[in-house]
Amino acid sequence: MTDVWFDFARLSDDGAAAVFVPSKTRARPTAYELKTIFQKLAKPTEKRIIAPSHVVRIRRDLNDSAIPHTSLKMKSQEIHVDWRQLYNLYFREKRNQVSLMDQWSLEIGDAWIEESRARFDRGEIDMITQLKEAMTKFGDAASDCQTQARRVRISQQYQNLTRQPLVIDKAYLRREERAVSKLGEENHLVMFEESDDEDADRPSPSSLDEQLEEVESEQEPQGGEYDVENESEWAQSDWSSDDDAVNSD
């Protein structure tokens, strides 16, 4: 099944839900594709939690984070999402990733930089080699921190659904490596796409923390809660997202 993209269209009348519709700039999904996408959203399973077939994209950043409190409107082809919880889950994971990276920098990164400078001063490496080593070192660390933050989220979702702890075995690690690698490739591509969003609209770290604190006291669904129309008509599915959008493959 090809990728299916949903773009943000409007807020609901009460402002509680963000409404997404099939993207007008991409191929329109068939009725079968919509049914299969909606069924996957409506019925989280162990496999779908461990290896999500969707991504959420906010501006030039995307992740396969959870989509909470979703109402699926088959007739109007709409996905209604609790946007506060969506942003809460999305940016909480990002904040966790940044915290892990900060910790790595204090414990390993800063010392590595000093040693790299010393090697450069002693003439053991040139500037090009130093830059290449730094890009590899810090790039690998960032990927590892992303993996750790993602694993925390998946472990919580998995335990919420199954009441059992997530087992980190070889099969899981293989799926995790593929998923993180794919996310990295997709994030690299969207960074260079044109966007109508202005960077000035981006929340500062302090305002982001304030926004998260406002909703952290609310009940947080780990696997998603769904209100489904015409469930008996559905087949099976797979799916992924765009600028404040949702995409499925």
C-alpha cells in the first residue's frame, strides 16, 4: 500500500480536536486504503506498538509517536485528534531525548571534545579529520538518545496494552534499528523541504515546558483511545504524516 497523507484542516467547533483530512497535494486514498488505515488506528496491537506504521510530522520534524484520543470519521474521511495530548506526547519524548543528550555530553561528550582538541594541537589529526570524527561521534550519540527516548515511550504503551513488560530481545532490537534508521532518513529529507511555517512561530524551550506542564496532569493514553464509525465495514491496514499532518503507508 502506498503512503497516505493527512493534513491539518481545522480545529473542531469546541477547539479540543485537530481535524485532519487526506492531503490535496498527494494522490487521493482509495476507500479500501482509508478503511485499512482507520482500522489500524482503531485497534492498537503489540506489533503495531513496537513497529508503528505511521508518523506524525510537525513542521520539519517527524516521529512515530502515539496518536491519542482519536475519532475516525469514515464518511467525511476525517481523523479528529486531541491536539493537546498529541503535542504533549510528541514533545515530551523530544524533551527526554534532549535531556539524554545533555547527560551524554556531560559524561562523555565534553571530555571527548577536550581530547580531540589535544590531538589536534599535537598534530595527530588535521581539521578535516577532527570534524569528521566529531560528526560521527555526536551523530551516533544523538541517534542512541533518540532510540532510548523512543524505547521508553514504546515500553509504556506496550505495558499499558498487555500488562506485561516489554522484552528487549534480538527480534525487538532488529525492528527498532530498522524503525530508527527509517525515521532518521525521513527526518533528513523533511529538513530541506520548503514550508509555509515561520521559524519565529516556534515555541522557545521555556514556553514548551510551560505548555507541557499544562497538560501533564491530564489523563495520558499510552496506546490511543478511539471512537470509530462503521467499524464492522473495515478491512486491514498500514499507515504515516506532513506539516502538522498524519501519513500512512
